[in-house]
Amino acid sequence: MERCDSVNDRLKLIQKTEGLTFGTDALLLAGFVSGKYKRGCELGAGSGIISMLLLAREKLSSAVALEVQEEYATLTKRNAELNGLSDRLTAVCSDIREYRGESDFELVFTNPPYMKTTSGKACTLGSKNAARHEIFGDIGDFCREAKRLLKFGGDLAVVYRPDRLCDLLYEMRSAGIEPKKMTTVYADTHSEPSMVLVLGRSGGKSGLICTPPLIIYKDDSHKEYTDEMNYIMENGSFPSVFGR
């Protein structure tokens, strides 16, 4: 029920064959984070891949990965051990709303569930259902907990669904995290946006920068990456045109 894959940055990743696997959203969120932070916290870690990408790229010195599902918290710990990151990545099995461990993080990052419990077709596999639906907290809970865990001036990085962008921006500002930068992602030039990346600052002043859109593929058949996507794949960060 598991497999081990080689992914970006020479990382090895153990994944559940019937669970959610490493995807573009995780890769782009790790690339969207720029600069270097000492301590970070991931809300809803899954396999731990986003934390490990940030650590491997030296964007983070250390990270705490919160995951409510015990099998996935254990998986994050195993992946950290596999990649020699156990001394820098701590996996904690906890509902984000109940965690009372470390705080004053410089960075909180998350790929949160994006579907309300009353919307969408529920997955038959419980772990996928929890990862996609707001069973263990809605976007408001994630933003409030991020605010509680961040130091003043710390950053929150989120990848989310465009159809719920209004909810995300509202909950961020309501929690005291001001949206500062946003990038909209498209599969190709003819498709609707597939995801949005937002960076917010705890206690920040108003002023949102909307970067150029990120187009993943040059062609409608999705066989060739754009130059920007190739840059992200090779460097683990967005090109300078997307800002810092």
C-alpha cells in the first residue's frame, strides 16, 4: 500500500498508493516561498513533502509539521528519517486547532482542505476525504491558528482553490494576517485558473501585489512546460518577475 519515489531536490518520498500523492500544488507552494526563515510550521503536513522541500532548499532551518491523521504524521517522520532531515523536521500528530506546542514561527505554510463538508463528492477513502474536505477545520480555522503560531511580522503561505479565493482573503484579514502577494496559476492559456498562491503577513499593512500569472504548459496537450515552470522545476523558486 506504499511506494517510494524520487522527487525534486533529490528527495525520496514514501507515499500511500491509495492516498493523496505529491502534486503540483505542493511543488508550487514550496517554490512560491522566497527568502530564508529560521523556524517554520506546516499545517496539515500529509507526507511532509512541502516541509522537506523548504528544508532541502535552505529556505527553512527547521520545521514543525502538524498532521491530524496518525498514519500520515508517522509517514512524515519516516520521510524525514529517510532523507536525513530528522534533526530539522519534527512531525506532530495533532489537530491544528488543539496544538499548544511551539509558537512564534517566522513562517507558517499550508495546503489546506479546500472543499466544504457539504460540497463535492466525498472520497470513499477516509484519508483523502479528510485532506480535501474541511473535516478538521475550515479555512477560517487555518488562518486563525496561523496567526496564533506566527510571530509579529511573520508570513503565511497558502495554496488554495480560485473559486474560494474570497473566503481565503477574508479569513486572512479577519485573523490579522494581511494578504501581501498573490499569484494565480493556469494549466495553459485557454484554461480557467486551477490554483492561487497567497502570501500574507501577520500584523502587516494593507497593500496586495498581484504578480503576473503562472502558466504551467505551453501547449493544450500539456506536454511541454513554459520557461517559467521549467525554471521552478530546476531552481525550486519562482523567477524574479514574480517578485520576492
